[in-house]
Amino acid sequence: MAAASLSRLSRRASAAAAPSLRRILSSTATAPAAPSSSPPPVAAAAAGADRVRWDYRGQRQLVPLGQWLPKVAVDAYVAPDAVLAGQVTVHDGASVWSGSVLRGDLNKITLGFCANVQERSVLHAAWSASTGLPAETLVDRYVTVGAYCLLRSCTIEPECIIGQHSILMEGSLVETNSVLEAGSVLAPGRRIPTGELWAGNPARFVRKLTNEEIMEIPKLAVAINDLMQSHFSEFLPYSNAYLEVEKLKKSFSIPL
């Protein structure tokens, strides 16, 4: 008897609670969604503009430092992703290829006529050289510096070849018509005399160059200069604003 009365009471309570539960569920389903945490379009556009400006500041071709501004001749080629900072001078017909860094923040760096610094090379100069020799970095005319080289406060006289992955340390000197083979390390204050081939780590004399080999040294620099001209053709001599005018002309059908 008591059990029957308890079951009747529970059925009445559940029946009474059902409409209220339905109302709660329906109100939950139709309630407006909570505001999302994503920024409005205007804020997103502003953030994108800031990011673009930061990207531009993070990668620049010419970086002035104080009163020093890199100087590049009109017909010299500097790749868009190369970096020239401070006291850097690039003379006529010279070329600085992709990924190279010429950092003249402590002393001068000079790249002579028709010289070339190939990909991923680094040129730097110290305040002073412990050897007492000039601390500037000079790469003279018709010099070819191979890829992935490191040159610091050294002098390379005209018509020389520095093989790729080579290191020239403070106060080192490479005289005219000389060749340093790839992967060599020229110790501080060491000198490669005229017309010699050196190689190794540390670099040592290998042999004298033949007259034919000496004649080929400037030809290599000239060949790279010719190749540079094809890269120059990828850059417009004028602005590309005329492309926007063409778009407007097509969209509005305005005879110009």
C-alpha cells in the first residue's frame, strides 16, 4: 500500500517537472551564441599590416648604421636577399649574390670593379687587426669569391679566385693572380704570393700557376658579370604602376 502511494507520487512529480525541463532545454537551444574571441575584421587587417611592416623591417637589402650608408654603383648587382650594412662600397660591375652578408659595422668593406661574392658568403671587418695590418676588408677587381666563404679583415688583390667554403682570417693577404682552393683556411697574417696555388687547413703552398691558368682568372669574373646581366633583366627599370592603370582600363572600359 505504501509502495503504491510512493509510485503514484513519483509519477506526479515527474509529470510536473517535464514541462519545466522542456522549457529550459528550448530556451537553451534558442539562446544567442556567446561572442567569439576572434578580433573584428578591422583589427585583423591592422594586425596584418603590422606584420607586413615588421617583415619589411626584418629583411632589408641596405642597412644604414649611424652616419654610414652602403654605396652601390648603378650597374652593380645586389641580390634582393643579400644584406649590406654600414661602411660597404660595391663598385661598378660587381655582384653580391643571394644570401650573402657584407657587414661593415666596425670597419670598411670594399668590393672592386667586376668582383663577385657568391651565395651565402659573409664579409666582415674588425676594429683593428692583431697583426698590425689594415683591418679593412678589400676584395679588389676581377676577384671571384666562391659560395659559403668567410672573409674577415683580409685583402684580396686583383684577379684572384677564392674557392667555396674557404675562410680568410684577420690580416691575411692574397696577392695578384693567385688561387685558394675550396675548403681552405688562411691563417691570420698569412700571405699567398703572386701566381701561386694554395690549399688545405691551414692553407699551404701547392704549386705555381701556369700562364694559361692565370689568364683564365679574370675570364671567370667576366663570365659571372655576364650572368649577372640576365638576373638584372628580372628587375623592372621603372615602377610597375602601369599595371594598375591597365587593370583600371579593363574594369571601367575607359579609353586612355
